[in-house]
Amino acid sequence: MRMHDGADMLFAAPWSAVERLLLAAICVATLFFAIVTPPFQAPDENQHYMKALSLAQGHVLTQTRGTAIGVELPRAALDIHAVDFPTDVPPTSRLFTRDQVASSATADAGRPGGAFADFPNVASYAPSLYAPGAAGLMLGRALSLPWINAFYVGRIINAMTGLALLIMALRLLPFGRNALLATALLPTFAYQTGSLSPDAVINGLGFLGLSLALRTGFMDAAPARSAALYITAPLLALCKGVYLPLMAAGLHRTGDRRPWLILGAMALGALAFIGWMHVSGGSQALYHIQSRRTGETMMTAPLRDQLAIILADPVGYIRILTGSVIERTPVYALQIVGRFGWNAILLPLLAYPLALLMLGAGVTSGSGARFGLGQRLWWLAVAAGVALLIETAMYLTGTPLGADYIQGTQGRYFLPVLPLALLALSPGQAWRGAARLVALTAIPLLLVAAGTVVDSFWVHGFVTSDGMPPHERIGRALLLPSPRW
């Protein structure tokens, strides 16, 4: 790809056979995880399930009953989590069997009536995040399937939506396709997309928003492309407002109206976010968390009170932000590659340098276009700014009042940001053999991740607690998933 003075930038080269193979591997891995991962073994999937179910039952807004926030839902649907596959379990080894799924499928008739479902963590999330999962649950019930089977249909429809958004983003991206492919090849992407988590929609819309912004900023502003930009920006803002600034990546030095198209779309997205906060009441649901510093159960802080602390001592908050980022970066690195269950199961340790090699190969595969240092620094600034917004949002809404650390940030939150960072580092031309190296590292990485899920959940068992490498058995840790350490 090259730039002509006064002309539009040429679109990305046709798909290579290697790129098609890698996309197929992402799709297969995602659907594999959707089917093989036991129910509610993705972070907060139980709450996401109840939120999607509430939308499927016609509830757009939640209700408050005492300290509980949620809606009335069918008891049979709730009991597949509360009774059959609970996540609040003792810290002992846990192993799933096919009989559990079969038993749950026959239990619906004995669970009549309804019960109030409490899902405060996700109560304020926009319904657009849960539309695919809700559609899958509705389809499952329309086919007269038991609730546990409808749950799996919801997962598959959610996964297919995430994959469709990824494919659209890849097709629209004018350059840097390998940066986006490398991000989607990380096991965490496939694992989260193959669940009922809204991450499938969040990541997909993050990728699509970035692609449309770059295409609008660096190519001609076709009407259909502008319309897509103005549809995607509000949907992206409704995912989580912190991701909306990703679309600023399309801004660059130019004399035409394209920057105003992007800025206008971002403004519309901000209005959509504010509008949803107004419609939903704008209230923050407080919830209990386990402090990562003390292990005590504590309550998250009211946003207004936490914001007042930041404004009273912004320099102090910068110290908190800097210290937390430095302290948690190794954890984020593990999680963004793959840490399954509720962040309890690590891949074999050799998988993590393999993932780093894959990302490096994705970078050296080249962007397909030449950019100056200023443009690259702008992309890095946008990526870093979004990452810091994520941390600040978690301090405001997911951390105890006045804490000197940030609680609740997970590596997967940075997946929508990663392609832009990789693009900023990519050379214009591919290094020889780089594309093939992506395939030679990504496919084994996904196979290791698939083996980890099967072994940890269905063969060996696991314990729901953070696991780190044991110094005395480092050989096993290099080659086996953490439950086997």
C-alpha cells in the first residue's frame, strides 16, 4: 500500500491464504470454547446470563428490592446457576461431568414459578450489549429446549455475533490487518467471545469502530461508510464510554472534512451514553468485592465520593494510578493472553512467550502503509489514553472508597486497545517470513488453550483461586496448566 499526493489511500491487499487460515482458526476456537467451557466459567458469566435473560423476558430496566438490584425471572432458568452450576463454591478441587449437564436438562419441570434475580454488577449496562445473548436464549426456548440448552444456544449466538463484528472490522480495515488478527488470535479473545459475556460485543464493536475511523480518516468519505460510522459510534459508547476515544485514531493532518465526520460521530456516541445514563436513572449499583490488598470483603465506592477524592488530590491519584499500573502489568499480560475460569487457570507457562512471539510476528508482518513518527505517536497516545481511562473508571466504580490502589481491572479490558498499539509499532513493509511465523505460533497457542480447558474442567479438575508458578516445580509449570502444578 502507498500514499498518493492528493489521492485516496489504496485499500488493503487481498486476503492471503495464511490470513484466511488464521481467521478460520479464530472461528473454530471460539465455537469450541462456547461448547466445551462449563456454564458460568467465564468471569461474571452468571450475572451476564441473568442480564441477558431479563432482556429476553422483556425487561429493559432493572428494579430495586431492598439491597438487591435485578428483575423477577423464571426459577428454572435461575437454578441452572444457583443449584446446578454454582460459582460460589468452597476452595476445593472441582471437576465437571457430562452427567451434570444431562441432569440439569431434566430438572426444569421441578422448578416452577419465579424468583428475584440479583445482578448489581451489570445492572446499569446497556441492553444493546446483551441483545445477541438474549436472542439466543429466546431461540432456545422457542425450540422448546431446556434452560441449560437454551443457555448454550445463547452462547453460540453471542459468539457468532462477536465473530461477525470481527470479520466486518477486518474487511473494512484499510491497513494493519495483521495487528487486528494477532489480537484476535490470543486465547482470551476466543474464550470470552465464546461465552455469554458482553465482551463478544464490546471487543467486536471496539474493532469495528477502530476500522471505520481509520477508513474514514485515511480514505474517501463514502456515504455508506459515514452512515456506518454514525451507527457504530453510539453502539461503542454504550458498550463502555471509555472505548469511544479509540475512534480518534482516525484523526490525522488533512484539509478536508473527514476529521469532522469522526468528531461528529464521537459526539453522537457521547450523547448516546449520556442518554442511556438518564433513561436508566444514572444510578450506580454498589457491590461487595474482595480487596486484592487485604483479602477483606469491602464495598465499592460511590462514584461521586471517589471522584471528589481524585479532584481534591490529583497528584496523589496519579501516584495511585502509576503504582497500580506498574504492580498489575504482569497480571494484565497473563490475562490478556489467557487465564481461564474466573481468572483462576493459567496456561502452561511456555504459552506466554509463545503468545509474545506471535504478537511480535504480527507486528513485523507490516501495516501495508507508510506513516510518519507523528502519526505513530498519536496512535500510541490514543491507546495509552484509553488504557488510563479504563483504570480510572475502575477506580471510580470498582474500588473501595479512598483506596491507594485500583481494583477490578482485568487484562481482557485492553483487547480493543491492543490492535492500535500494534499498528503504531508495525513497519510499512512485512519482514520476510513474518506472516508464516504468525501461523506457526498462533495455531499451537490455540491448541494449548483448548487442551487447557478440556483438562482443567473435564479431566483433572481445578481450584478457583489465583495460581502462580511454584518455584520448586517449575518444569511442570512450563508444560502443564496451573491445576496440574
